[in-house]
Amino acid sequence: MSRYTGPVTRLSRRLGVALFTNGESKNKAFQKKNFKPGQHGQKRFSQMSEFSRQLLEKQKARFMYNITEKQSRKYYEMASKTNEVTGIKYLSLLEQRLDNVMYRSGIAQTRPQGRQIVSHGLVMLNGKRVNTPSILVKIGDKFEVMAKKKDSKLFEETKKEKTKAPKWMKVELPLLKGEVTAVPGKDDIENIIEHQLITEYYSK
């Protein structure tokens, strides 16, 4: 299944959670129409089945991190082979994606922008230029915007902002660079996603 490229607010309404991280107009639209899209969106529905709940949580993760179904299953299989709680490790792996790291560090304003920055080759990882958003970072990895792009208008406002990076990375936002200092743990993953339901979905 390919990545979703349609209206993000409509998709957010369908899944019942805001998938975007910026945009005042999007937030207003989401709050104003806090029901499913479509002709029957405001009608009452019967209680969701257990499978529907599991599918919903998996879809939340997929669309929030902008990954394909094939990638999602791959991350689950990787997580299931560890000694950690599978659902938590699954979301931890999604957090370790380079495009998400750009977002979490504050260099990118949204995950889609983080993906764009990486795919356009603007990021250096451990001194080497990369263009693969799905790279999984590890402890000790150093990332930064390539030198000749640091003065781009794209990053003018970013360099003025205060660092709000998570505890698992160290970031120097004015220099547009950072370092991964730990692996994302339970407190670092998206708390709006019920990881246990994702485990139940894929373990069938």
C-alpha cells in the first residue's frame, strides 16, 4: 500500500486524532468538525469491534509517521525479535527514523517536512550526506544540515527557536545539528497510540 497523499485533516477526522503538528487552520477545521467525514459522519455507530480498534491504532501509527504497510509490518517484525515489549519497541523504531529525528530535534516543523529535508539530500549523518528518510539512527549518531544549506531561508526561523528536543538526543538548534544520546523509551513514544492494540493486530 502506498503512502497517503490526500487531505490530512479529513484523514485525521476519520482516525479521530490530529495527525498534523502545525497549521492553525487545520486545527480549527479538525476541532470544528470533530466527527468522521462523509455523508453519514455524524450518525451514531455501533460499538467498534476489537479488530476495528486494532486496525485503527495501526493506521494511526502508519499515517502519523508516513510509512507504508510493508514498512509497518517490517518494523513490527523487528520489534518482535527483541526482548522488549513489542508494541513499545515498534513505536520506538518509528521514532528512530531519520525523518522523525529531524522533526523531534526541531530542525523540521513537521514529519513530512523532515522527510522532505532528508530526501532532498540536505542532511549529513555522521559526516556523510544521506537522502533516505527511513534510516534508523542509533546511539552516538550525529546529524546536521549540510553546511552550504544552513543559511537557507528554510531554516531562518528554526535557528532562532529554543531547543525542545526529547531527552534521547542533544541538539544545538542555532547550528542545526544534534546527536542521538539514547534509544527512545516508553516515555518518548506517541501516547495517543495504544501500542498493545498494534501488537494484537499483527500477532494474529
